[in-house]
Amino acid sequence: MTRKNLSRIVHFVIILLVIAPILYVALLTFQGNAQGLGLLENLTTNVSTVISLMSVCILPFAGFLIKSKWDQIDQTQDSLGQFYISLLLILIGFLLIGNTGMAILIFILIAFSVVILKVRLGDAFQVLFKSPKHNISHFAGEMAMLLIAVFIRFAIWRISTGS
């Protein structure tokens, strides 16, 4: 595989992340129609549907983060390491939410990028620890996504315990 193929894979993942909420809203609409409810009535009667909609609506933001880091590759020496760290933080966010399908997709993207771009993950982590103050500005979006993922995980936990 070449770098051009990796670019196609990255853009395919971004497209899937952006389209997923639209498909989920369409699914909720069809389910609501089958039960004789509109979309808003379906959302107001089922709290777990609202939480799952929140977890799906975070996907385009993850796609934006991946696209912005992908566009920054080759601009600086540390940009490839920042791309890997960003993907790993997004992967952790998806695992927190419980979205294993997208987590597997991001893991495959990480694996292909490691093989094609031939950069070790250890070198990427050196970028992370080189200047911690500078990293906060680079990974602010990923940290916000992780914060939202923790909130969603807490809401899922509260619903599952019944309180």
C-alpha cells in the first residue's frame, strides 16, 4: 500500500463518521413510525435513545479532528506523532462510549498508518512528553471529546443501574 491508499482510507473513515448520525436519526425516525411515534416523541419517551443519539452525534467531531490532524502532516516534524496520539485519544473516547464498531475502525486506521508511514508509536509518545504545555493546545479537541465521552459513559452507567 502507498500513502495515497492511506489517504483514501482516512477519508473513507471520515465520511463514515460524518454519515453515521444521519443514518441513526433516519433509523430512529423509522422505529418511531413503526411504533406510531414521531422522532421527538420517541426521544422524550426513551432516555437511553437520547444517550445513544448523543454518543452518535460525537462522531462528526471525531471526523473533524482526524481531518485536521491529517491535513497537518508534513507541516512540522512532530505532526505524524500528533496524528497518532490524536487517533489513540479518539480510540479511547470511542471505547469509553461503547462504540466498538468505530473503535475497531480507528484501530484499523492506526494499524494501516503505522505500516504505511513506518513510524514507531514510541517516537509518537516522545512527541507527547517533549513539551507538555504545547500539547494542551494540540490535543484540546481530543480532550473535549474524552470529557464528553466520560459524561456519556456516566449517563449510561446511571441508566443501567436504574437510578
